Amino acid sequence: MSTTPSPRPASSTSGRRKRNNGVSTRKITGIKRQDAPAKVPETTQERIKHYLPYVAVPNAVIALGILATCFAVILIAGWSLTYLPGAVGQVWFVFHGVPVRIDDIELAAVPLLPAMGVVALVARRIRAATAGRVSILDLTVLFGLVAAFALVLSAIAYFMVADASSVYAVQAPPVAAAFICPLLLHLVGYCLGVRKVVWQALAKRAGIPKESVDAGAVAGRIATRLFLAAGVVYLIFLAAGYARVGELLDQYPSVGWGGALGLIVLCLAYLPNAVVGTLAVLLGGSFTYGPGEINLFDAISVPYPPLPLFGALPAEVPVWAPVLLLIPAGVLAHCFISQRLSLVGIAATATWSALVGAGVGVFSAGRAGAYGVIGAQPWMLALLLFVWVAVTGAAVLGVAALRQRAADNSGR
């Protein structure tokens, strides 16, 4: 008899594992459980419950961020906490491009960077909400939630500022601006968040040409590239004007580390405003700061407001400055060469570009107390963008047609 033990039969466990592949089991009980498919909301109540977190979260982030920032600043400065409600309301309006008044001084040229952050945050959550299949009713509920949150939170902020105005030197902003500006920013975020394919389907259902939606996307890419080019030009001029920047910094001789940090944050917040003004100048328009004005051909120099960002403005315009017109021309030509459009598409793209210019012009310019109006004129920026996009697009299309005709004639 052999002492070698007989081999054990193969366990059937491995076979069961193979058969159960893809099925999750509970560790203790061993109960098999398939992942249930996500339920599609069918009624209005279900849609509100489903989409409410997507809209509530960005608004909660903005509101809580403002509250925490104001609370921290008040504690660090050693002020009374009774300032908190009015400060929160004022900062909410500043973040949404609403003119504010403090001690009878109006500030309508508010920083553009916070407004851009609000739009980006809302757009990100709307894109997540519409990642799957959505219906017109879904989009309508989302639209209503976005509008409702913007209006309700603006009403709360307005009440907080109006209540604080009876005690402190703050005034409630104009009612129209207090509600329209936040609503517009949140709706812009909504429009940017909805995917392009959804807008195309809506345009097809409404009988609107598909080119109008495509033109909006092209206009967005064009505006982004133009603003990036203007930003590079602005930073170059800011570096070249380091002496003027130093002179402006000398106006803050006793600023501590807290004041220096606040000044840096303020400059970063106003940097998009400076880029918008630079783009207006590159397109042939002008940038005004009170009685002062500068364009590519002339400059009316006056004392600069005490913000280091104004160090990029030269006292005199160099004779070669008109050459900078080639920068937007080159950017636009590259855009239209890389993506051919028809005349209808070019006209639609120019129209969308003008709307973008008007929007950023309105939110980036305004009165700044005793310094007067600072920024580029919105209607002029919109007109310049329309003309530049339309003319450049038509020129590129015409050159392409001539080259194609020459190629056809040479091939005969």
C-alpha cells in the first residue's frame, strides 16, 4: 500500500467564483446583490429633488466662503461682529458685479475675477447635472432652480445691507442691479454648463440653424484666445513699467504684512479687468481712467489710481504701438484658418463675440468713487469684436476661395 496521500478533489468554490463574476456579495451573509440602475426622475417633484443638490452646492460654497472670509477678516482686524451681516451682503454683491456704496462712495468697477469664479462654479455643477440624458422638463427645472437660488440669496444679501445701513456707513445697491447682475451671472453659468450636444438638439427642435450653436462655441474659443493674448501683452507692459509700479507702491509706506497681502489679493482680483482693458486697446479702442485715456495712437495722462496694476500704462504712447494691431489679427486669422466657416457662420460668430464683449465690458468697467469711470466702454468693445471677427473671417474665407479657384484653373 502506498503511503502517498490520494489527491483531494478540486473544490467547486473556484467554479462558483467564475459563475458569480460581476455580482457583488456581502462579506458576512453572502447575499448576492446586483447594482440597481439609477432611477430617472419622472415628476416635477422628483426632478426638483434630484437636481436640487447640483444647484444648492455651488451657492452654498459661495455663501459659506464669503461668510468665513468676512468672519476671519473681522476677527483679525479686531472689529465688532455686528459688522458681519452687512459685510457678508456687500461681499456677495461684489462677487456678482453689483455696484456697492460705502460712506457715499460708489464702487461700480468691481473685480471681475470673483464673478468669473461664480460662473465657473455654477457651470461645473450644471455640466455634472446634465452629463446623462436630459429632457426639456429637466432643463426647465434646472433653469428655475438656478434662477430661484440667485434671486433668493440676492434678496437676503439686500436685506442684510439695507438693515446695516441704518447703523453703519453703507448703502443698499440699486434694486435692479442687486437682482439682475447675480441672476445674469448664474444664468451664464447655466448656459455654459449645458453641453453643446444638448443645445444642438434644442436648436433643431426650435428650428434654429445648427450653425448658430456651433458659432457660439467658436466665439468662445476666439474670445479665450484673444483674452490670453491680451493678458500676455499686459504682463509684458507691467514688467516694463516696474518703475511706475514702484512709485504706486510708495503710496503705501506704512502697510503691514496684512495690508500687503490684501493689496496682492486685490491686484489679482482686478487682473481680468486689466486684461479686458488691454484687449480693447489692442483692437483699436481706448481704456479710460477718469479724465485719463490711452489707446494705440495717443494718451491723455493723469495721476494713476493707487493700484500697482496701473503701472502698465505708459505716460506716452510709443510710435510703434499701432503694430500691436497685428496681435488680434494674427489670433483671429489662425482661428479661422484652423476652422473654416461659411459666411452665415462668420456672421453668427461675430454676433456671439459682440455679446461676449458687451458682457465682460459691463462687468469690468464702472465708476470708482472720485476717480470716475474706469475701464473700456462696453458698447465699443462689442462693436470692435464684431467688426474684427467679421472682417477677418470674411478675409480668410475670401483668400481660401481665391486659392481654390487658382488651384482649379491650374489643374485644367
